[in-house]
Amino acid sequence: MSDSATRLRIRAQGSAGDDSVMGFVLDEPVQDGRSARFEAPGDAPLARALFELGGVCRIEVTGATIWVKKTDAVAWTALKPAIAAAIRTVMAETDAPLGNAPGGAPDPDAELFHEVQDLLNRQVNPAVAAHGGHISVERVEGDTVFLRMSGGCQGCAASAATLRQGVERMLRAALPRIGEIVDLTDHDAGDSPFYTRDEGPSPMLNRPVPADVIAWEDGRITVDPAYLAPRLGLSPEALRAGLQNGDVVGVTEAGEGRDAGKTRIVLRSAHRAWAAEIGPDGSAREVPPPRAAAVSAGAQDDLAARVRAHLEALPMDAAPITYGALARGLELWTPGSVAKVTRALETTMREDAAAGRPFVAARAVSRGRDGLPGPGYFTLARALLRGQREGETEAEAHAAELRWLADATDTLAERRQSGA
């Protein structure tokens, strides 16, 4: 297998409504401008490779996501790594994994259905999964899209507003042909609504944390990954990766009133949570984690506004800056801060695309990518119809965006000076 095949990153994601379906999400579209559905191998290299594995009965591809339905005769534990390996091999060997000929007449409703679900899977569900939630497309009729929230989103007092203020705006910016968006969720029901914050002091448990587990570094609390990982149901490597990509989130709170002098740290993976209270003398005890606060509908917009203001205030010779430096500049230090900042950057991109402005997010880059933003920046730019031109590299597209941003900044400054 080639180096490019082994380097291809694939994220597996289960289906909220069907245990026999799993999505395999790539960083870039499987084949630009193509979606497909296969119930037999046919001539497409990807379909042939996956059906040859046995146990695969249907494949649907939209954008960067490959949805695979399996039979009951095989288990995901065996099939999942085989599918990932086959995808990597096909993607390394051909530029047309879905074949060169259309697989039948396009179904406009089906195409829009898959495009919306793909956007939700890549840009929305990884975030709401941290709260046990999921948003899926129920059906598409013409230009009307029917969405349903489940898990932690169902029953959440803020979820309907979140859909309208966040998700709907993102979908309309990326897919302008959407007409009405209908929320089918029964927000008065649900066995697992968004959690509500625990009131009052946390009850103490007689469970001391070893002295060398929790430490302070540059004003931040650190927890030994070897101690924390099993408590979140993860390996130390998965914990570190989760803290970087936002799958593991945390918050640090200073005690008030009767808890003055104490500090509480709470960390959450997709399925578990862990919390500890640190006393004024530095000793720590594990405590029952508070039920996670529902994210207010405007919280992400507020952070996006702060991100925009910070980036716009940067002198040209100080930009671009890394995501980590941006988070520190906003005084965000807790685990998952970089992930929050990148989501806020995506919000600014959608706002700028809707207003016809250059992306202020271009001023933030990923460390280790030679001065370029992360892959998600370019994926979202394409979804917003602001991607690379034909034959243009990512570096060239980014440089052009920075030039446009500089020109727009200069023009705005001139107008202010002239009083226009």
C-alpha cells in the first residue's frame, strides 16, 4: 500500500437510527461533483472493492462521506477496519473511485438529502455528540428539508433556537437552494435531553486523587492522561487526540460562596464524564460530575464575534496566527478550547460568505501545515462555493484570500478616515 493510502484520514461514524449503517468520513470529497448509490459492485472501483469484502449490501456516497450498510452476518468490529483499508487503497489508486460515468439519472431530492446529511455529519454532529445529541435528515421534498433531533438534542430547551440560529444558517449558506427547513423533533419528549446544570455545591466523595495526577502549568490545570483516560473510557492516545479535535471537552470553574477557594475541573468524552474539586491546599478529590450545561443558542455566535474582533485587530505583520495562539489571545485555556475556536472560525466563514466578504478566518492557521489553515477551512470554503479555482493549490487560494482581506481592510480604513 502506498504512503498516500496509509496517510488518508478516515473517521468512522455510526448511524443514529440504524446499527447496520456506518459512515466513513474523509477530509475531502470522495470524487468532486459526484454522489452515488450502489447495491451491486458494477464498474465503480470503490463499489467493487467494498462489495468484495462480503457482508456489504449497500453503499451511498455523498461529498466526503461513504455510508455502508452491512448484513447481520458480519460484525462491525471485523468489517470496519477492512472497509477503511479498502477505501484507502482505492483512493490511492484512482482519481475516479465512483467511476467516470453517472450511475443513472440523478434524483434531486436524494441529492439534496445526502448533501444536507453530509454537512451535518462533518460540521454539526461531531459537536453535538459531546452532549449526547444527533441531528439527521428525515426526508426531502422538493426544496423543503425535514430535520429531526435525537438523543441529547431532544427535550433541550435551547435546541430549537440552536437549530434556527446555528444549523439552519450554516445549511442555507452552503446550500442556497434549500427552501423551508422543518423541525420534526418532539421537544417535549425524549429520554435523554440536554443536561441541566447542577445547582449548589458538588457533593464530596471520599475518593482522593493521587497527588501527582493533577498539576498547574502556566495557570492551567493538567491531568495525567494515564489516570484520566480510563475514567473517560478512552486510551491515553485517544484522549490526547480527543482534546485536540474537540471530541473531549472540559471546563474549569472557580468556586464561589461556600466553595470559595476551590476549583472544579470537568472533562467529558462522548459517553462519560469525570470531575474533580481542588482545594485551596492543592489536594484534590473526585466528585460526581455536574450535569452538563445546555449550550446557549448564542454562545457560539458570541465567541465568533470575539474571534472576528481579535483577528480584525491584528496588525498585518502579526497575521496569520495559529489556532492555539488565537485561543490564548482570547484567554481560552481549558481542554477543547482550540476546537471551540475552530468552530467559531467556521461561523465567521459562513457569515463572510453570506455577506460577500473575504474570510477573516484566513488569518488563523494550523501549526505544522506550513502557514495554512486546517483541512476543515478548505472543505467549508468549497461547501460555501468559495473553494479553490481549477488548478489552484491550497496555498495559492489562501494567499489570494489574504490579499483580498488586506485590500478590504485598507478600503475600510480609508473610508473611516474620509468620514464616508
